[in-house]
Amino acid sequence: MADASGARDTDKAGLVHVGRHFSRLTFGRSRLGRLIFGLNLLGLIIIAVGTLVLSDLRRGLITSQMDSLTSQAQVVGEVIAEVATEGEPQPTLEQDNALAALARFIPSGERARLFDAQGHLISDSYVVSDSIDVSQLPPARKRTDPPPPDTSVLRAERRARADMQLHDEVALALTGRNVATVRRNERGVKVVSVSIPLRRVKEVLGVLTIERGDVDKIVWDQRMAMLPFILVAFAVTMLSSLLLYWLVSRPIDRLSAAADRVRMAQTRAISLPDLEKRRDEIGTLARSLESMTDTLWRRMEEIDRFAADVSHEIKNPLTSIRSALETLPMVKDDAARERLMNVLAQDVRRLDRLITDISNASRLDAELSRDMPKKVELDTLLEDIVSLYQQSHLPGQVKVRFQRDTAKASALVSGREGPLGQVFRNMIDNARSFSPENSEVRVALGASGDPALPLRITFDDDGPGIPPDNLDTIFQRFYTSRPKGTSFGQNSGLGLSISRQIIEAHRGRVWAENRTDSEGRVTGARFIILLPAA
């Protein structure tokens, strides 16, 4: 059962992943994607519609010509059967009358041929009519020109194929069927041909064939009609290609060149104002790259300042240790020697504290980026941390108490439990260090009233408060101003700085303020943290 359940969970997770991947591919939210998709689809639609329309038109024209020739052939055939047949009860076809009717009723531009009952040619309209078959002669050949190729064999083969096709058509019509087809004549020209049987009563006396030879012209005209569609589709495709180059390829090349300049330290950040004003993905990319490079530069400056601060902070105890070591051999008094040894011990503890906090601060960014955010119950986390302080409380030490808004069932935040716990411990330790003996540090969880940051955690102490000029300075690295009596070397000045960095990584805010009584006197300090709800 456990394996089956795990498989179902895996399948469901896979479907969710595929659904999210597909949603990122949709064009509904992409202005540039809609433009690219629409322009290319428009060109395809133009070609498809033009092809379908012209193909239907071509078939329709040929079909209409077949229908027209069939109607015409039936009329002429009935006339021939009426005036050119005689004999009872065995009718025969009178060829002279048939030829006269054929010459009278066949219009120009068409060719009619009459066959007898055995399929033999009786008459051809090109012979009985006054029309002359005209074709353009080739240009005159000069004496220096090579002799033309002999095409007699090709013409003979073409004529044989045409006679065979015509013979098959006539033979099919002699069975009593109307035949309509597209074939090639003896000159290789495509023609629409209709053959109908000539009937007297029920007997087939012959076949009338009528053909029209302008099919190639129809096809050519259709191809010419297709040309505007092709040109329009080509123009749309070229326009879309140019737009893709101008709107996508060229800006990406510029962004790449700008990124190379940043990499070579010629500029501090990518800055292409004309691209950043765009309201599509290219503009978003330009703004994101500029923000990213600017953030990287600020981070590098922070690292440089951090290194300088670390160097300065470490030099102080090292200088003190070196002075004490240089002085120690010259001191003969045991009490003075003991004081120097205490200074050395304090400086060593201070160095140890500094190195530990510096190591934690340097690993903080990596830990925050490595750990995936999860839902954290702030009330449970705060209760657990406060309970540890309560269990380890000794007489005379500062107490820690937790109170929460009972109207709120739970306070969930999307974050990392370890770093958040470190922030809360830093806040409590800082408040305890400034509080007098037998006093109390109060931790409260409630609502802030801000819809963007609805969760509010406060840390109140009963200490001397914070100088107004230092309300923001206390969050700077290595800043510390400890009360009298605090053990030297116990604080590095990094706790509040690390806390602010963690809270800002969780998209929250942290600040400090002084608590005052009704007369305006400072009664202690208060640290406030606001966090977004999960």
C-alpha cells in the first residue's frame, strides 16, 4: 500500500509539473508570443485558404465544362439521330445528313468527331467546317543555326497515345454510357472530352465525341490567380521575419553585448533605456538583467566593505594581544602579570567570538539560497525557543516570557525555520544583555494591520533604551554599545546585522524603537519584526 501510494503521489507530482510547464508555454500572457504566433499563422492561413479556394475553383471549372459539353453533345446527338437515321426495323446512320448536321451545330473552338457502330471515324469537324487550325510557326532558321532536332518520332508516339485514349473513350461510349474525361490530344494539349452514344430506339448507331482544348489555359489562369495569394503570404512571412529580427534577435544581441561589457568591467550595470521601456518579455528581460547586475555590484561592494570591517575588527584584539605579549616579559609584579593574562584571555575570547560570527555571516547567503522555504508556525517556534530560556533560567537572571494573540489560531509564514530561529534568539539575547537583573523580556506575536506584512513579533526589554541617533545604526555590522558591567568580548556586533539580513531575505521588515511611559520617559527598547503570511 505504501508503494502504491508513493507511486500515485509521484504521478500526481509529474502531472502538476507538466501542467506548470505547459502553462509557461501558452501565448495568452505573452504579448511578443501572440505577435509571433499571429503573424506566422496569418501567412499559413492565407496560403491554405488560397489553395483550397483555387483547387475547388479548378475542379468546378472543369466539371462545369464537362457538364456544358455533355448537354451540347446530347442536343447535337439527338438532332443527328433524328435527321440522319433511317430504316425500320433495323435503323442505319445516314452519313451525309450526319455530316451536314455536324458542320452546322458545332461552334468554333470545339472539335467534334463522329464514329460508326464499329468505332470507325466517319467525320471530323476540323475537316467538314471552314475553320483552320492555326498554330504559331517557329522563327526562321538562319544558315548558321544548327539543324532542328527530329521530333517526328516524339510526335508519332504522342499521336499513338492520343488515338489509344480516344479509342478507349469511344469503345466505352459504344456500350451505351456517356463518357466525360480529361485527356491529351495528338499535339499533347490537355482537352476536356465528352463522348455520347447515338441511339435510334434502343440501338447504338454510333458515337459523337466533342472536345474543348482550353484546359491548359484554365490551369494557367488559376496559377496566375494563385500568384497574389503567394505574394501576400510571402510578404507577411518576410514582415514577420523582419519583426522577429527587429523585436527579438537584435535586442538580444544588444543585451548580450551589454552583458559582455559588464563582464569585462567596462560598465557597472546593463543600461539600455529604449529596451527597458518596452512592455513585453524583452523589456522585462532588460529590466531584470539591469536589476541583477546592479544587485551583484552592490553585493560585491558589500563584500568589500565586509572584508574591510572584518580586517579592522580583528586587528583590534590582535593589537591588544601583541601589546600584552610584548609587555608581559617586562612585568615583574604578579598582580600586573595576572591582569595582562586576563586581557589576553579576553582578547582570545573576543577573537573566537568574532571568527564564529564572521563565519556564520559569510555562510548566511549560501544557507538561505540552499534551503527551500517551507511553512513555519511562528507561534510554535517562538514557544519552543522561549521554553528553552525558561528551562535554563537561574535565579537573578533575566526572565523571558511569551504572549500571543489568542484570537489567531496559527501564524504561518513561508520561510526557513533555522534562520528564523537564529533571528529570534539574537533578539532575545540582545534584549537580555541590556536588561537589569530580575527583569523580564517579553516576546509577543500578533497582527500588524498591514495586509502585506500581517504578522508582527515584538521583543520588549526594561533596559536603558536606545539613543535616538542609533536606532538604525545598531543594525550595522560590528556596531556595539554595551552597558557597563558587560563582559568584554561577549558581543561581536554582528547579531542584529545578521537578523536584519535574514528578515529581509524573508521579505519582511525589522526596526527598533524606544518604549516610553505617560510622561515621555524611556522605559526600555522594543524590536519589531513584520513578516508576510504564507
